[in-house]
Amino acid sequence: MMNRFSNVLLFNMCMIVDEEANKVLVQDKKDEEWGGITFPGGHVENAESIIASTIREVKEETGLIIKNLKKCGLIHWYNSDNNKRWFIFLFKTKDFAGELINETEEGKVFWVDINELPKMNLAPDFSVYLKLFFDENLNEAYGTWNSESSNELTIL
């Protein structure tokens, strides 16, 4: 019988939109494995809801308080070497308040024109993530990897 249990890591990410300026808030992550331009987000802690974790992570990384989050989709990865799955819940909002923190230990945070975003030095696979944020007809992207091979994300 096949073992259906795996270790699961939960993450979140939120696109914050300033509609009047046609801009989105980005973070230039300082991470060796996943550095580059991305949206704020992070880990979901034990006994924490997905939405609460997203609000907390955005506050920690940007100083902004967000609300009225809209679902944009789900990204998940499976690693057959260690039987781990990563789930990243994607959200967007245009409702934010507070004073922006320009930089944290995670990286610099700043507003960019939405049209310039695809041309920037994006984090690995973030161009696939963007498709889910901007196309309401897309819901999910999935990928697998192990020490012998690496797959790209497939939009489902």
C-alpha cells in the first residue's frame, strides 16, 4: 500500500496593488536559493490560519496592514527525495494602510509600475507565479523535483 503521508510546509504571498499609481509592492529578496524580485510573504506558523499568516508576514516585511485579501491561486511543489510538499497560497489586495518599511533583513521593499514588473530580476519561477496573480482564469501551478532532476512549474 502506498504511503500517502508527507511533510508539508505552508507559505503565503500577497500582491499589494496601488491602483491609482498603477503600481505593486515588491521585495528584492536576499536569499541564496530564492533571491530576486517577489511579493511579500512567508511561512505559515503552527496553529495560524493562512489569512492571518499573510497579514502578519506582510506587516513584518513591509510595515503595512492589509485587509480584504482575494485568492489568486496555489503553487505547490513535491520533493521525492525527502517526501516534502510546499504549498504557497497566493493573494492580492488593494486595501492597505500604514507606513512602508523600505528594507528588512528579508530585502528592500519598494513600489514598481505593474508594466515594469516582468522585466525585473525576478526570483526563480516568479514569472509563473505572476500568471496566477494576473489571470483570474488560472488557479494552480505544480512542480516536482529531486536531487537528480528539477522540473519547472506547470500551470494547471
